[in-house]
Amino acid sequence: MAGIGFSSTNYVTKAGNGLGPRTLIVNLVREDSGALTQANLDAFVKALGNAGGSGNGSDQDGPDAFTVAGISTFTAGSTTSVYLALQGTGTFTTDTDDALGITGLSATLITTFADNV
């Protein structure tokens, strides 16, 4: 009986970030430097998933959609800054005035990780 066998013909290895082909880190704060509420965070996450863009960042249907892969430590009413790991192929634009249409929020793109594929 043959074993599983590991050779270059039955699997492929390549370097990656472990989160997906493209991951963005975004910082979310309130414009007035106050503490974020659960409603602030929920509205931002919902807006990311409901975005109506086409992926090129320049259309009129709204920003491009992203999936939230992770959120940094957050305590409603006391956390003033939260980081989100987003996955998607679209364009995320830093928005310091009512980010994604949510009054009082500011979102800044910190960095992008992309697999070298």
C-alpha cells in the first residue's frame, strides 16, 4: 500500500501572509478623540460589508467592500483607537471625515500585506 508521499507533484508551497492574498490594516478612531462605542464599531463593520463599489475605488456606487478578518482589543466606551484587518481586492481610501458615511468616525489605511503571487 502506497503512503501519502510528499513530492513536488502533489502539492505546492509558496510564501504567504497567512491571512489571505491581500490584507489591509485600518485604524478607526472618533474624530473628536473620544471613546468608540459598540454602535460605532458595528456601523463601520456593516458599512464595509455592504459597500457598493466595483473594486476600482472610483465609481459612484460607494466604497469597495471588504471582509473583516480581525479586530484589535476593543472595550466599548473606553477604547479610543481600534485596528481592523480587512481582506479584499478593492481600494480602501483613508477617510478622516465621517468614514464610510458614519458621522464622527475617521479611518486611516495603515499598511497593506499582499502575497507575492
